Amino acid sequence: MKNPFIGYILQRILQCIVVILIGTTVTFVIPRLVPATNPVETAIARAQMIGQYTDPKAVDEMRRVLTKLYGLEGTVFQQYVRYWGSLLRGDFGPSFSSFPTPVMTLIRVSLSWTAGLLLVTTILSWIIGTFLGGLAGYFGEKPWARTLEIIANTIRPIPYYIMALLMLILFSYVIPLFPRGGAFAIGLTPTFSWQFIRSVIIHAFLPALSLIVVGIGGWFQNMRILVSNVIREDYVVYAETLNISSRDILYKYVMRNAFLPQLTGLALQLGMIFSGALITEAVFNYPGLGFLAYTAILRGDYSLIMGITFFSIVAIAVGALIIDLLYPLFDPRVRYT
Amino acid sequence: MLFILVVSLVIPTLSFAQEKGLEVAPGIPRSETLILENPEGRIANPGKFNLWGGGGGWSTGLQQIAFDALWYIDPDAGIEGKTWLNSLAAEPPVYNKSFTKMTAKLRKGIYWSDGVEFTADDVVYTVKTLAAHPEMSWGAAMKVNVKNVSAPDKYTVVFELSQPNSRFHALFTVRWCACYIMPKHIFEKQKDPVAFDFNPPVSLGSYVLKSYDTAGNWFLWERRQDWQRTTLGMLYGMPAPKYVLYIAPGPPEKRVMAQMNHELDVIHDIAPEGVVTLMKKNPTSKAWFDDFPWAHPDPTLPAVVLNNEKYPLNMKEVRWALTLAIDIVDVSMASYNGAATISAIQVPPTGHYLEWYFDPIQPWLEKFSLKVGGKPFYPYDSSIPFKIAEKVKKDLGYNVPSDPKEVKARLGYGWWKYAPDVAEKLLLSKGFKRDKNGKWLLPDGKPWKITILCEGEARPVMTRAATMIAEQWRRFGIDAQAEPIDLLWTRTSYGDYDASMIWNVETWGGHPDLFWFLESWHSQYYRPSGQATVSKNFMRFKSKKLDTIIDQLRRRDFNDPKCLDLGLEFVKLSVEEMPTIPIMSYNVFTVCDEYYWTGFPTAKNPYTDPVPNWANTKYMFVKIKPVKR
């Protein structure tokens, strides 16, 4: 008899691979279909825009040379095949806009900062938002629950850029408790020293706080709605008639069932870490992947776009896969069929 | 809850207490450090200082204070009171009669920061390496132009050119940047000069790299102990700041906050509103002009570039109609809060150009006429800057000078009349009609639509200008829209546009020669829409008369006085044909804080350009002085 568990895993893994293939292909093809994103022309345009003298006699030669250098010769399909050949060897190629610095070198620097900031803030905002949302949903009539809801409803519609800027003005200018930007203090070099770690924490505090505050709002609302629906379920009503304590009903019956969609959301959100947080990075000068990706798009840096996007696609697809595989552990109603 | 309590108790003990005026970094006194904005923002690969091979950043201090070039042309008055400055070269370039050979005599006694003497071998090596690697910055230009380069002695370089080129020296002459010289003794040891990081860089300039942010937000430089063995030190004395910090301060609001806290000495650029805030709230903030319009006019000319290949923009009457449908007073108010230096002609109203071009052309402009309905119409209006001044005073309450000479120097000499009635006549004469709602129809009966591309948030001033112009054209009856896009330069290069708020006129500022941008307007470089342009002819304008002007410029020495006459002929031709609608100079709101340093260049003391990403800002470092605190 076929093992349904193995079949379930294989099916999910295959789906994951197909998603990665399709996502990578679409990301490869689309920039190449838009002439204005041609990295050769973008490089030449950038030189002209910043005021570099471009001898018109030399421009065609520049075009010829850069086209060859960037591996843009041949049809899109030929470039695609070459790309997968390199990718399977773990080589994303050189960045066009920072030629010949390898794409992985650029990503590595930014990824560590992005991962550090967004992992912590995503998980923290999820825990706090889910927990408070659960409480607010269960004890909906209590004054403190209503207060929490009002606060969440007030914060949620505020555009993130405004929230970030407000915090910056308040805590680094009006009450100068925190630095205005950067990942660590000027003059320091990255080392495993308390001075450096302390500087990183201080510099990350405001960006993290802005992300957590805004993030909590979303998780809070979702969990509150989920809990409001779950408390009307028959098994909850039945548990209450059996005089089971509110604490047990809340944690063992209500929260446990309501937080399953939140778990899926968390997995997907963690996968999206690789997209960075562009506005956070812009406001706080935080050296993350978001700004790197944005600059790559503006400069038609196909290699860098592909590198960042590839990580993002893989992370989201793998995140979804992990959730699919672990879901039956959290929800016994789900079977591997 | 416990976690939140712990965090709220612990974090304040880690809080960053900003102590003003002590240290920028451990051991780096604030009072000895000049802090400037790097407008590039965060640098993606900060560890690469090989600018020739595609370096990490251009405005990190590398080209400003670490590298050096043969010559500089200052866009303003120049540190010696003249705009041509010999730097690594001791004299100006010397060409043979046929412009196939250029000789450069180098300055003696200049040393790299590692103690090796700078000689002609470095220049020869630079040119040969670049020519062998056309993928490097200036590489293609060297390959195409240089047949041979040699050093007959330690301080002389002879360039043999593959074709006559009377402006070959432009490659080595700083306008914003130039081909800098590589250290032969470093690069010749590298297998791949393109991939080589050049980290740490060896300087020819007065500063060496002390440290940098591996995340790309700041670069700290220290004055060389042997600063006397650099061109800056040898010629002008010790640069005052012992340390120089180039940082990416973030959005405009943060730049203003940083300067108000005296943590940013030189802001590269902010919106006019930011300048007003600084002028009101920070008594030590100083701009180029001490009051309205504050900004430094760069030798760059933003314009509404029209695609001359696209119907109906291929008709000069239509281009003139569009010009006369613009109210430049409102455009100036919308874009720059009135602080625009407008220009009716195809040269930027900046530096010496006022005396070289604007003063001589005024009588011609006053007499210039368009034939409208058989009668002459005189479109030029020299009173427009004064109208702008009045509107600024009335609407915004700024302190605007009343001296006519000052008004012209700050706001421009004049522009084209706002004459939609005349514009209408021009269009009607070409078969255009209005529909029953007053909207313009092309001669073939189709509605007339124009889109003005602009750069959106990346260049808010230009976007505001484009938006106002689109509104005025709509009022005139054209279905016009402004479209902000990120890839403005490449789309315009491909001719995928009707109108584009961009610039393709860039001049030396400190020299009247227009060849820098004008050469590429020659028909030999013409590329139709669908192909990327060669350099600056985005508008796809072709003219035999223009070709003749450019050919004559080519045959003349850079300093031939006749070049100015040819430049004026170009100006007249471009007025007649109106291939692009010139709007204003690129006014940059560079604001300097005199809390720690004083002596920055201003309109009253224009010894150089204060805009910090320009390479000639190196001259600022020997003129500013510390404020005793």
C-alpha cells in the first residue's frame, strides 16, 4: 500500500520546485523584454547623468564591449540556458552596475543586516500581535480589550513611512536617545566585541521598533477576528458549559485553533524577508536588501535582480513547503492524503 | 509582559546619548572633521575603490580628495581668479596644427601617498591600460582616440591621436569628473585591473582613506602628512580639515535635522522648503546666495526635450506653439518656489556664461521675431525675471533683491512670452483645429496627446515643473499628462517619448566652449527612435547649419575666440528651431553650516563650486577655516 505520507511530501516538494522554476523564468524574461531596462544603456545613461564626459565617438564601442561583458549576446533563450548553467554551479555572475563584483558578494553584505532586522521584528511582532489579538478577541467586552483594539485601529492605517519618520523625529531629534541612521557607529569595524554589538543594537532599535509597531497592528487584527469566530464554535460553547476554566479554554481550545492561519502567515512573511524593507532602509539608512533590489532595478542590473529575486522566490516557496509539511502536526484534522 | 518590561528597563541603559561637538568616531574630533553629504546614498560595494574598473562610488570622497587629474575647469570663478586650473599638469595642453598630437607637461614634486613619485609613466600606463580594457571607465574613449602614448622624459607625455581631435584634453579635464591617473606601481602588479579592488586606495590627492563603512553609508578620510607633495597642498597650502567624512544622511528631512544639530556641514541638495527652514532656524547655515534664491546654478540646463522625429513635434511652428503656451512664471513658482534661474536659450545661465552668452545675445533676442499670420511677433520678454521676483515677494514673502543686475544674475535674463493666442495662430496655420470642447485636434482630425516624462521622486523639482507645464498645456487645449518614471534616461535615449523633462545641455561653466555636449548633436551621430542615442541628441534634431557649426568648432583650438562666435550662432539657430524648450539651470540647494567651519564658497566669494559631489570641491578644503569653539 502506498504510503500517503511519502506521497504528500513528494507532491509538495514537486510543487515547490515548479514554483521556483516559474518564478525564476518570469523574473529572467520580463526585464529583458523592456528595452529601457537594458543594463548596457543604463550604464551609459548613468555615466551621462552624473556628468561624465562621454565621447560620442566612443559610445558605440562602449556598447559593444559592455554587451559582451554582461553576457547579453545571443537570444534571450541562449542567455537563459547560460544562466541556469551558472546557477546550478552556485554562480549568480557579476553585478552589472558594480561590475565585476559578484552578485553573491553584494547580497551577502545586505542579507545579514536584512535577515537580522526582519527575522527579529517579524517574529516579535507576530508573537505580540497574535497573543494580544487572541486576548482581545476572547475578552472582547472588557475595557482593556477595547482599548487595545482602538490603539491597533489607530496605528494600523498610518502609512509606514509616516510612522518611521515620526519615530525618527521623536527619538533621535526631539528627544535624542537614538542615532539617526546607519547600522553601527562611524569609525567602528564589524567585530565580535561588546562595543560593536552594543552599537548595532542601538542603531537597529528605531527601525525595529517602527517595524514591530506597524507589524503588531496587522497580526493583532487578524488574530482578533479569528478568535472572535472560533469562540462561537460549538466545542467552545460546550467547554464553557462544562465549567472548564477560561484560561484552559483560551489557550487549549481557542488560541490553538485560531492561530493556525497566523502560522501560515508567519511562514510566508518570513519568506518575504529576502525582499528587504525598502522604506525602512531609506528612512534609517539601514543597509538591507530592499534598497539593493531597488537600485538594481533602476540600473537594469539583471544579475543582481535575478540573485535577489531568486533568494526571495526560494525562501517563500520553501516557507510554504515547510508549513505544508508541518501543518498536520499542528492540526490533527489535516491528514497526509 | 515580562519580556516587554525587561526591554523597557534595559534599552534606556543602552541609549545613545548624542554628545554634540566632541567626537565623530572614536579618536576623531568633530572640530577637526568636515562632514559632507554623499548624494549617491548607500554604496552597494563600498570596498571597491577602483573607479576605472567600475568603482564603488563617485561621491565618497574618492574623486574629490583622493584622486587627481591633469586639469580642472572651475564652473565658477576659480581659486586663482581664473577658471582654467593646471593640476597634475604644469601647463595647459599643447596640440600640433592638425590636432593629431597633444603634449602634456607634468608638475614635478608630486607623490603618491605611499611615497612613490608621480611621473609620466603613470599617465602612459593609465592610457594604455584603459585602451586595452574598453570596458573600463574612459576605456572606450582611449581606445578610439589614442594611436600611441609615450613619455619622452619623466614629466612629459605625448599622445598621438588616431584622428584629429581638438578637444582630446576634455577627457583629462575635470568638469564634474575626468579621467584620473592610476598608480602604475600598484596596478601593474595586478592580473586583472578591472577586477582589482584597489583597497585601500593609494592617493594622489591630499587625503588618504582612514576607514569606511562596510555597509556603504560613510567614508572617512585623513589628511596626508605629506600634503605638501600634492597639487592642492603645493599650490594652495594645507587643507584645513584633518578629517573628512562623506556620509549618506538619508531623506531630505534627515539632512535638515542633521544640519540643525550641526552634524552635517555640507548638504548636497534639498528642496527649497528645506532651505527656508534652515535659513530660519539655523543661523549658521549658509547657501550660495545669502538670501533668495539661495541655490547654486550648475552649468546644466533642464529643458522640455521634444522628440523632433515624432509628428507633430517635427514642425518648428508646433514646437514654438508649445513654448508660447508655457507660463514660465508659474513653472518657476511650482518647481522651485520661484528660486529658478530661467534661461530662454540653450546655455545654462551660470558663472561666466552671463557675460559670454547672455549679455551679447540680448539685443538679438529682443529683435527676434516669428512670422504669425504674415506679421512679426516678438516673443522675447526680458521683464519675466522681475515678474517672478514680484510674485515671490507677494506670495511667499521672501527677501528678493530689487537691484535689476542682482535679479538678472539670480533669476535669469528673460524668457518667452506667455502667448497662447499666438500659439493658437501658429497651430491653425499648420492645419490644427479645435473640437467643440476647445480641445486641439491634429490636422488629420485625431486628438492631440502629449506625455511629458519626468523622474518622479528622484527629482521632485523637475517633476513639479513637468506637472505644471502639462497643466498649462491642458489649459491650452492639449491632452497633456506628466508621467513620472524611474527609467527616464533610458526611455528618452531610445526615443520612446513625446516630451521629457531632462537635460542634454551641459557646459564647462568656466569655459565658453560648447563642444562638451554639442559634438553629439552632429548628424553623424544621429540615431532614429528605437535605437539608443549616442550621447546628447535625445531630441533627434538634424540640421545642416548645426553640422557646419560643429565642424568649424572641431577645426579650431579650444581657446580660439571664434569658438564663442560659433557658440552664439548655435544659440540663434536653436532659438529659431526650438528643438528643445530650455527652462532653467539646474539649481542645487547646497547648504553649508558655518558652526564648525567657515569660508565656504558663495556668490560673493565664488572661488569654486560648493556642490560636494563635484571633483573641484577639493579647492574648498584649502579655503575653509575652523571656527574656534
